[in-house]
Amino acid sequence: MSEPTPETTSENFTFTLKATSGKARLGEITMPRGTIRTPAFMPVGTVGTVKAMYLDQVKEGGADIILGNTYHLMLRPGPERVARLGGLHELIRWPGPILTDSGGFQVMSLSGLRKLDEQGVTFKSHVDGSLHHMSPERSIEIQGLLDSDIQMQLDECVALPNEPREIERAMELSLRWAERCRVAFGNQPGKAMFGIVQGGDQPALRIRSAEGLKQLDLKGYSIGGLAVGEPQSVMLEMLGITLPVLPVEKPRYLMGVGTPDDMLKSVAEGIDMFDCVMPTRSGRHGLAFTRRGKVNIRNARHAEDIRPLDDQSSCPAARDYSRAYLHHLVRSNEALGGMLLSWNNLSYYQELMQGIRKAIAEDRFEDFKAETIEMWNRGDIDKL
């Protein structure tokens, strides 16, 4: 079973660094709605739902915090409506902390549907074509109406590879927007606003961005603009350059990452928090993550395999259903197939985080990392 979620809460937002193993960090964020054990994986609940999952399952699987998406929730049902309904926690029945991203990544991905300037970004809704304007101040206002616990600054994220001049322009704009977001956020006891380090794959720009954000004395710092097309080696190089600049006593969040391998290697660099749609998106498409690596349940070899995905897992989806049944569900396009595989995947991600935290506490993270990668590399062998 997953380790129990601590019930400790605090009226303030605090981060406590409890242990290190190499550069890997074990910590806790405490805030009024609960404690977040770090390193942490945060399931993505884009529109108020972690896709194909009951939030009770998400909590029981070990998640201390989930994400909401400012862009999608502002379009529907709308932040003012969410506020009238008691806030996002009340609406979706999630009592723990919620982090909301600023909406910047989604808006920037609209390309031809948006216009960017110093004041913010004007864009057309992908839902109905209606026109909207997102400024740094409006982004923070929306996140406040949603009543999220950790709010992100509005930033501009550019795809990689890209021209250094374009990366620099977006980084500088993001720094100016961070200051405006900090002012708009003000002082909200028990809540936090995180800045986002940008700078693409340019070391000097990453350092400038991190130093600029550090001057704002924010409660946490995120690394953005990675896992957007660059190789993993570049991502890790940027982390190695950026993290030493950021305050040791503040949490560090790598946005939109990623695979179990990405997370394991990023923890080794000093990252505390992750989020990604991969476990649920992959589950809906027939891909399972396990301690033996990835399993494509669509493959014909699973059609008569009565073994579960992992008989040692604490997750019923991994332990109690045969591969043959999961294969049948996925190949038949039954919704239950995606639900069970998403449940398995989120549970595996949380079990990985639990193992990481235990290894750091015992100062054996590098051994754990090597053992975990070796197990993945063995693959989905015939006998577990």
C-alpha cells in the first residue's frame, strides 16, 4: 500500500528540506489544505478532472496535490462561475492542495489564433472562437477565483529548437510578467505564487532568468520551457545549470515532465515537483507503466496472458486484472480499459515517488536509481 498522507497542515506556506542524497532532496510543503511530500508527482486535472479517474482513487494512490488548467477552466465553466459554486476544491470534491498553471503554455500553443504584446496575449477560444485577453494580472485573478493554493506566473514558452534572439525576447518578457504577477498576487497567507525560469536551451539565458526571479523572493520556482522538443540530455544540462542559481530553501518544480526516466534523472539534479498528462494519456491509448518498464497492452502477445500487469503492485488495476482482459478492453475500445490503465499508471508514478523519497531518506538514492533503471531495462519478461 502507499504510505499514508500526512495530516499536518499549516496556516502558512512552508517548505522544509528534510534530507539529501547527492543532489536529490527530500522535503515537505505544508499549507492549510495539507502536506505535500516531495519529490512529488502531481496528477493533471486539466478541466477539473484527472481523466478517466475518480479523485478518490487519485488520493488513495498517494497523490497529495493535483493540477488545474487556467486556460481551459476560464473557457468553461468560467472562473466566476467556479467561484460562485464555492471554488474548484468544492466543485470537484478534492480537499487537498491544487496547483493551477497560468494558461500561458496553452495560449502560446494556439499560434495563429493569438496576438502577443507587452500587456498580455489576445487569443481566440479553441472551443467557440470567442475572443479573450490574458494579462499577467488577469491570469492571477482567474487563479484566485478558482481558489488554487499554488498559482503560476504568466509566461511565454517557446518551442525548441529556436533562435537565441527569440528565446531571449520571450525570457525577458516572462521576467517582466513575473513582477506584474507578484504584485497582483500580493500577500495571500497559506498560498504561494511560483515564478517560471525560461531561457530555452541557452545556458546564459537560463541563468539570467533564474537570477531575475530570485530577486523577486517568491515562495517557489519552476523550470519551464523544457520537454518541448529537445533531447533529454539538453533538459538535464539546463537543470544542472539553472538549479544551483535558485534558493536551496525553496521548492523547485519541473513543469510538464514527464516519463519515469525523466523524473528519476531530474530528481538526481535536485527537482522537487513534477506534473504530466503522460500517465493518463498513455493509459487511454493502451500503454502501461510498470516496475518492469512499459507494456503496450494492445500487442497480440497479451491476448491469452492470464498474468496481471504486476502481482506485487498495491493497485488493484495492476494486480487483480489479467493482461488478456486488459488487452480485450483496449482492443474493443471499451472505456474501462483506459480507466484501468490510467489507474495503474498513476499508481506506478506514485509508487516511484514513494521509492525515491525512501531512498533519499536512507541516503541511497543513486543505488535506487541504478536498480530502478536496471529493472526497466530488463523489460516485460515472461516471468515476473
